[in-house]
Amino acid sequence: MRPVTLHTERLVLSIPTGDDVDAITAACQDPEVPRWTTVPSPYTREHGEEFVEKVAAWWDEGAETVWAVRRDGELAGMIGLHRITEHPHGGDAEIGYWGVARFRGQGVMTEAAHAVVKWAFGELGLVRLGWRAVVGNVPSARTARAVGFRYEGTLRQGLTSPRGRDDGWIGGLLASDDRTPVDWPVLS
């Protein structure tokens, strides 16, 4: 699959390149990124270089689609569709994202997620998107809820990362769902 660039009112989502490695490396020094994601900690420039290479390979294979989220030309985060699968009854994937500290709380990730969801259901023709987050990752849950995901439960010790196993919240969004946010028990 060829990399696709998505545009929103304030953002450009495009494949990360070697020019992004320093910004990715700097962003991953924020302890909140490895706390809630699977990125290595400590995160080195070599990790950033390997990540950019992996993203290009994932796009080529059609296995994952990852975008650097940019606002005014500056890296604001990463978002992607992971574990893209095809099924006779429609494909699915899992959305994942993290934001650069200085852009948090500005609706950047929600805006990016809306664009990715629209593309996933429209261009890829997926029928379901999944979402998972470590229990307690309220900002991620708020973003998923804002995009229309439905809370589906907790996976006990269901998420793995370099730090071990964590309980995980899970949610889902169907192409046919009304995307109006609904109540989530973990956000009450």
C-alpha cells in the first residue's frame, strides 16, 4: 500500500520520515508516552530511526498505517491503524495514538482520529475498529469516546508491553455506528 496523507482543518497526517526522528525521540522522553504505550524506555535516537523504517515497511506490506500528526509543521503525535486484517465479512484494525506533551488538551488527537476513522471505513472499507488502552489512561479513553467508540470492557492482564502485563480497557467502533459519543462507565 502506498502511504496516504490526510488533511484536517488544523493538521497534516503523513508518514514519518528521517526528518522526524529527532522530534520523535524528544517526544518519547516524556514519561507519559512509555507509561501508556509500548514504546521503549529509555527511548534512543536509534529507536526512532528503527521506528521510521518499520513504518515504511508496514505501509508497503499493508499491515499497518502510521502517520505523524503535524500541526503548523511541528510533530504533535503519532496515530495509526494496527493489525489490519481482511476477512470475508469485512476487515478490521486497531487504532492507536500518542501525543506530544505541548499539544495535549487541544483536541489534536481527536481531530486526527476522526480523519483516520473516516479513511479506515471509507478508503480501506473496514467494518470494525478496535481500541485498547492501559486501565487509567483517561486521555486516550476520552479521545476514543469523542470519535464514537463504544466502551466494551476490561481485559484483565490483557495488554503486554516492555514493563510487563497490564489490565486494559477495550472499545470498538463499527462502520455502521452512529458516531455520537455515548457514556462510558470508566469516564463517569
